[in-house]
Amino acid sequence: MAEKRSLGAALSLTPEKVAFIKNDKNDASETANRPETHRQETDDRKTRQPQPTAPTYSPTLVSVTTRLQQGTAEALRNAYLEQKLNRQFPDTQQEIIEEALQHWLYERGFLS
């Protein structure tokens, strides 16, 4: 079994560890063990312009917590699983509830 060390002993920093953390290239042991590589950039990379990205529409979602009767929760679970298996929309509990709630609010004049 491995010998247990105290937290202080485990965190003791040797000069090699400090050089690694600081990315000190002057440390002789670090530069001796690691070959130096040079990255060559092509003219293509230097002149390439960033591609514009299409703006994405992301509606703001607000968390709402509610409790449902057991039968309603089971029916919702069955509905979303069946929708998901058949690859039909809406296929998540959130989407099903959103659609049903929007319909109810619209029918009663709370949503236009």
C-alpha cells in the first residue's frame, strides 16, 4: 500500500514544478528534455478572413415549476416518449407543455 502523505507535502513545489507552472523556458532541465518546435504559418492562414456566422434566434426561457396529478404526468411522459420514437414534433416534455399552454392562453385571450 502506498505511503500516505500530508496535504502540505503533496503540495510542495519543486523548482521543476514551478518552472512548468510558469512555463519558464530558461529552466535547463525543461529545455533539455523537450525539443523546440517552430510553427510555420502559410500565406493562406495570414490572409484568411473570419467567416461571418449567421445570427441564431434563441428565445429566452424562464424556469417555471409546477406539480401535476399523477395521471397527467404519466400521460405526458407517454406522449413525449411516443413522439420521440416516431420522430415527430413536439418530442420533449417542455415542447408539449409549451404548445398546450400557448393554445390554452390563446383560446382565452391571454396570448395574441
